[in-house]
Amino acid sequence: MDDQERVNDFFISQVHSWPLLADNREKLGSVRLKTFRFDGFTFRVQFNPGRIISSSAKVDPVSVKQRECFLCAGNRPPQQKALGFRDAYEILCNPFPIFREHFTIAQTGHTPQVIGTEFGWLLELSRALPGLVVFYNGPDCGASAPDHMHFQAGNRGMLPLEEEFETILERYGNPLAESPEFTATAIDDGLRRFILLESDAKEQIMDAFTPIYDFMRDLRNGKEPMLNILAYFRERWQVFVFLREKHRPRQFYETGEKNILFSPAAVDLGGLLITPLEKDFRRITGEDIRDIFTQVSLPEDRFRELQEHLTASYGPKP
């Protein structure tokens, strides 16, 4: 039995034994969606009340220190079982899902959310679980447990970016490196700024990620860089590295009619926006979406600097 089959069987067993997971998964069948179309791509907005805890989580150091870590084994609900992955991570079913099969993949030890030393595990997980997209949220841009290293994963085919990326590449892509073994492309579609890395060689992807990580870390004077990452494997890896400037947009902190409880993370950047409040689902507009993503994405001038840095790092195109 391969890893994907083991995970599928594990998920089914958890649905049968954990009523909270089963109930919330069933509710996904009736979630409301609406679609906004931009030039060459779409965003789908999902009204999902179950995500209120994650969307509104207090992740400042004081709040994190005052609560128990919900990813540590001793603090999990008794119904939540774990499936080991290479003795380094534990695969957990997420009881407040976005996807029909939604997993949190937590490091076995309680260590901070950092991607520099763990990026290889993101690649290993995505190769072992080809039916899932695996994603990472930085501690200052989407992670609701910044004190415990973890990834998440969900069903392939749910994110608009998966089916639209070729059109996006054609319209907005700037090739940084091209060869039969490896490609790197910078993309600015007017809402998101990201780097797409593609290769079937793990070492190529890891080497290409390092200068991105270093550049973004330097912008924060050595602090963990503001990155969201989506990765999947189909004959080769496709790794989308989203570059961030801010954690939450102005609208998150507004009061009254101006408030929108929306804090973008990897899934949202993949084109599936999660709104836990019905008022926001009803009221959000395409202009709101454009404004929010413009606020939180890396500014255009910094993105140009990064592209110059990567072009120099990757060397001349063949």
C-alpha cells in the first residue's frame, strides 16, 4: 500500500470515528460559492462558517504563549488520531475543513513554523501524496499555529490556480530560467506576485528556492520570510511561492460596514477565498478582492528586485 492509499484509508477511518469531522465534512456539500472573473483567471469565494476560528485567530506572540498548542499530541482531542510520515511528521485530519479531505501535517516535535529547514519535507509530502496539494503558510501570513511547524493538504482540483496557471503563465509570466530539467517563472497578474518552480529533480527545486528565501528573509532583517507556498507533483513538481508584504489587509481591522474578516493565506492565493461570515460573503466585490491582494502582496518594485536577484542566481538561460 502506497502513502496515498494509507492516507485515504486513514481519512475514512477518522470520518467514521470522529463525529465532529464527519459533520463538518458533510456541511461542505452545502457551502455557498460565488465566482469573480479577472483577466485570465478567477477567484471563487466560499462561505464557510467553520473557518471562523482560523480566520480570526490571534497569532501575536503574547496570545500564542498564553494558549496550549493544539498541534501537540497531548493537547489534541481524543478522537483525533495521527498517521506518521517518515518519523518526522504526523498527518492529522482537519476537523474544520475547506476541502472534502483536509489534512494538517504537524512536525512530531514542538518547533516554530519555519520553512528554510523544512522545505524538503514539503516536496517529499507532495510527491508521496499526488492526490493532494500541499501548502505552507508563514507564521506572519496565515499560519494559525505559528509556534508549531506544520503543513496542510487538500484535494487536488479545488483551487482555480491549478486549472488556470497555463493561461496565467502565457499572459503574465516572465521566464527566469528555462531548460528541459528546470524552469522558474515570475508572475504578476495584478493581484498576486509569485514564483513558479518546476522540475522533476528535488535538488533543483531546493536550490532554486534558496535565493527566494534569502531575499525575502533579508527584507525582514533575518526574520522568517513572509511566504505562502502551494506544491503538487504530477510527473514533476510545480511549486508556487507567493510573496507577501503584509499579514492582514486594512479591512480586517476596520469596524462596522467597512470590516471584512478576511486574512489571505495559501488557499486564498490559489484562488479559493474563505469567508467565515455571511455578511462578508454577500458584500465582498471584485474591487475588494483586488484591493486586499494588492495590499498584502510584495510591492512591484521589490518584486522587480527579486527577479533581478533570481536571474543572477540561476545564471544565463541556455
